[in-house]
Amino acid sequence: MQTQTTLGFAHFLAQADGLGKTLFVILLTMSVVSWYFIITKAISKWRQRRESGRFVDLFWNASSLEEVRNEITTHGATEPFSHLTSHALFAREHHQRTGGGKLGEAGSLAEFLTRSMRKVIDEETAKLENGLTVLATVGSTAPFVGLLGTVWGVYGALVSIGMSGAGTLDKVAGPVGEALIMTGLGLAVAIPAVVAYNSFTRHNRLTLTSLDAFAHDLFAYLTTGAHNQNGKFTNIKQGAA
């Protein structure tokens, strides 16, 4: 009875050597870092989705590009769709003003717009993927770190039992069972990271698909002039973020 009351997580940490405690600290650090990215990215993506939906609705219901420009000037380009629109409008005005005199501006307006918009999409892709490498690394390595802690704990327990000469079941099962705690910790750290990684990856894929479709429509308006002389849009279809 006395032996059973001393077994557990606290006892395991107390009797663990330097390597065992180091592996525990690594798992703890992985957990803190992964949860930091999970929480911050979840909040960021919720805000981005709300702001993107609001901007896209405003864009498709705007009476002119000037109204869209004023919206961006007032509230800023804080999400992918307004960021893309802001750079596209600036690129068109810049090319019309300078006439593509520089090497980086060579080509037609359509070609210059394509390069500018593609650059913005690449930038937004990098922003969306920020932190995913950390989550993927934690999800793939945490179980192995926990398994290493278990193997090392079992090894130490068996060596201690062998040196003491007490090889009964109750003397073996307790220390070995304690060592399995590290495997459980590794899985507890990895599972949320993997779930969050898959969820964020799907969200990014849907966002980039919508952004690419929006970019094609915006490109068509800016290059073909699908608005009348008063600057109002014609034949506008509703879009969604």
C-alpha cells in the first residue's frame, strides 16, 4: 500500500534523471508554443474571415472603384482581399501614369497588373502559412519525444530493479507504468497540434481559392474597363469570401 501511494507523475519526475527531465521540459515547451499558435491563429483567422466578408460585400455593392478606394483609405488594407485590391488599384494608376518606363514595369498594363497581383497573393500565402511549420513539427515529433522518455524511463527502472534484486511483479509494474506517462504526454501534445494544422490548412486553401477567384474578377474590371463613363460597375455578380 505504501508503494502504491508513492507512484504517479510527481514520483516519476522526482526520480527521473537529467535526460528524463529534459525531455519533459521539451514536451512542455512544445505544448506551450503549439497552443500559442493555435489560439493566436484561430483569433486571427476569425477576424480575417469577418473583415474579408465585409470588404467583399462592400466591393460588389460599390457604385464605383472610387468608393472602394475610399473604403480602403478609411479602414486600411487589413486582410487579403482589401490588400489585393489596394495594390491592384495602385499598380494600374502607376502604370498609366509612368507608361511602364522602367524595366520592372515593362509590358502592357495587363502584364504589369498580373505581376503585381501575383506578388500580393504570394505574400498573403506566406502570411497564412505562418506558424504551420511549428504545428507540423510538434505534431510529428512530440510522440517520438514522449516515446524516447518512456524507453529511457523503462531502462532506468529495469536497471534499478536489477541492481536491487527485487524482480517481483509489483516492483516492476509500478516503475514501468510510470515511464509510460511520457508516451501519453507526447500524444497529448501532438494531437491538438495535428488537428489545428489540418484545420488551418483547410481554411488557408479555401481562402486562397476565394482570393484567386476574386483576383480574376478584379483583373477583368481593371483591364477591360467593365464600368461606364461615370465609373459605376456594370454586370456585377455577387461574390463571397
